[in-house]
Amino acid sequence: MMEQSITIKDIANICGVGVSTVSRAINNHPDINEETKNKILDTIKKYNYVPNNSARSLKISDSKTIVALVKGITNPLFMKMIKVFEKDIQEKGYSLVLHHVDHLEDEVEVAIEVEKEKRPKGIIFLGGYFTHTKETLERIPVPFVLSTVSMTDKYSGYYSSISVDDIKESEKMVEYLISLGHKKILTIAAPEEDESIGKLRQMGYENALKKHKIKIDKKLIRYMDCTIDSYSMDNGYSVMKKALEENIDFTAVYAISDTLAIGACKALLEAGKRIPEDVSVAGFDGIEMSKYYNPTITTIQQPFEKMAEETIKMLFKLIESDDSDVENRTKLFDGELVVANSTAKI
């Protein structure tokens, strides 16, 4: 007898659905469209596919639990969103389990391990670096949504993401600084290998400079310190301190998060710089602390509450229906430019 070579991924590809949908059909799970289930079962019969132990391990449990994998636990914006997650998930009769993902960990590998251990109905990725292949993401056997993470074009239509348009909003902030007369704008950016929001916000920074025919000076692009928690005040302070020690000429700072901006402000003030008289400082996110820091921080306000609500709405749409039927998987929100006391005309 010929050795079986077809896999659960092959069945998924033939049927035009995800691995998790095939798993639901195999396990006769109620959360699947009847027509889709029959199509999958017919395909399994046609190709004489026998589910093995690894396929059986994909069985989705009846546990009414949602797991949120948080990459950037120090981010105050995430804490606000988690409160909304908890409220909305409880209203659905489910419980929320938080799991911290270290900045050096692979969030997909963590998701696969957590799914085996907790058997949740769905997973929220809050933050993270999505450089993963479609094949890697297919290994996650339950529905998931990327929250605050922009979905790249190669994944569009396959996976669900909720975020602001990081490129557009970043460009908006830098254009505002340019309108104040600033041309030498230092940016505190994510590490060069970053393929997530950090890269997108840097693209927005560069787009704005190009649009106004301002030469991009590589010395003014200062990458976060990989040895310190990313997007933290400590990181912003460290990066700015090093830039000041190098005597780089700049009149404005655009940090890609408010926490980085606040850390940068501390380093600038310690160096005897006045904000905004000597240096304007702008951030991104609109965290509560930006309103109470002195000076108050000019920022891009993310609609965190709407984004959190949409994340839960999308996740339960995936859980309660066949995921191949879900449309409009990518939801982009507009940010708001909030002008405060940390920026001024040059």
C-alpha cells in the first residue's frame, strides 16, 4: 500500500480554508459552516486522508477562554486596551488570560505552546513583530487577531488585524513638525530588523521628509537599544543621551511612542535643553501620561477603546463562524494629531 503523503495543510489548501477550519471539521466542532464542513470531509474521503496524532492535537476545546499575548507589557496603551478586552470578553461569557511575551521571544511559537496548555477558543496578539510566513501562521490552530499591528500586503485577506495606519499617521506628525519650520528632525526608531509598527512609522518619517524635499540624514535616525525593554522611557532616555553625547545637530525629536518621547525629554532636560524653546519633542500613541508630563507631549492619539472593541468583535466573528466566510479582515483607524506644549515654531 502506498504511504500516505497528503497532510492537513494539503486538505486546507485544496478546500481554500485554514488548518483550524479543517481541524474543526475533523472534530465535528459546531463553530463551522455546514457546507464547508461537508466539502472538507468529502475531500478527506477522496484523498484517503487519515488524521494523525498531530491533527487530533488540533482539537479545539470547549474552554471558554481567550488568551492575549502581550509583547510590550510596559506599554501603557496596552494596559488601557486590556481593560476593554476584559470587559467585552466577560460580557460574552468568556474569561481572559494574559500571557507576557518577552521582546526576544517568537510570539507565534509562544502562541502554539500556550494553545496546547490553555486550549483557548481564540488568541489576541497585542503588539509583536510579524515577519512570519503564511505557513508558520497556519500552525496556530485557533482563530486569532493581531491588535495594534498593521497587516502587511502579503497577508491581506488571510489574517485579521486591527490598527491605525502607522505610515500615514507618522507622516502626519512629521509634516506637522516641518510646518513649524523644523528640518533637522531626529527620530527615535525601532531596531533596523523590525518588520512591524516601528518600520512603518519610520517609513512615515522618511516619506514626510522626501515629500518636502528634505534630505534624509542617517545620523538623525536613532535606533532603540536592543538591551533595554523596547518602547520604554528607559530606552528613550538611553538613546537620546547617546545622541547628545555625539553632538548631533537637530531642532526637533520625533519618537515613535510617547514613552520613548518622555524618556528623551528627561535626557534633554538633564543636558540643559529647554523644551520646546531649544528642542521640540513629539511622540505617538496618546497615552494618559503624555497629558500630565511637563511639558505635555504633542502626540498622535490612537483610538484605543474603539480598536480594543473592534479586536474582540472580529475575534468572536472568527470563532462563531467559518473563518473562510469572514471579510474585511484588516481594519484601519484614523489617529488624531494632539498638539501640546512640547512643540513650537523654530
